[in-house]
Amino acid sequence: MAFVRAAKTGAVPQGAIAEFEVSGKSVAVANVAGKFFAINSVCVHEGGPLGEGALNGTVVICPWHAWEYDVTTGKIVGSPDGAERIACYPVEIRGDDIYVDVG
Ligand code: FES
């Protein structure tokens, strides 16, 4: 697919994560020290909204049952075999807009 505008950079301050609708998908955009990352916002456990979770460094904590995801890779932190992950999307900053390619 292609990059689609998700939000203004100002909508996601440093250290924050927020949820946006991009091409019909729920996407969580995180701002880690000024760099933006995007993952699928729907927790693989029971569908909790990751974009409403707490961001701790590069890790977002699902607000429902506290599963943890690395927003830079989509990997589930502490996953037994390290293989389970959530979709992680490419991000581009154009001017003061955040663009995400959800594929
Ligand atoms: S729905 Fe995310 S941890 Fe349960």
C-alpha cells in the first residue's frame, strides 16, 4: 500500500502513545524521544487498545491485562519463545504530519 497521513506530530508528544484510524485499521503511534513508531493498536490477547496504554521507554503496556509490547519492533516483551509479535508499520514524517504505511 502507501503511506497515509495519520496525525499531526503535535498530537503525540514525547513519551506519549495515541490511537488513530489509518486506512480502516486501528494504529497506535508512539513518540520515543522524538522518534515516531507505529504498531497495530489491537492487543493480540483480547483486543485491548494499545494506543490507550502507558508508554514506558519503548514499551507500551496494554491497559486491559498489562501485556507489554516493544513499539520499535512489535515484539511482545517476555514472550516465551520471543516469536510472538504485533504488526509494526513504517512511519514517515513529512513536515509536521505523521504518515504510516499499514500495508
Ligand atoms: S487485552 Fe491486552 S493484555 Fe489482555
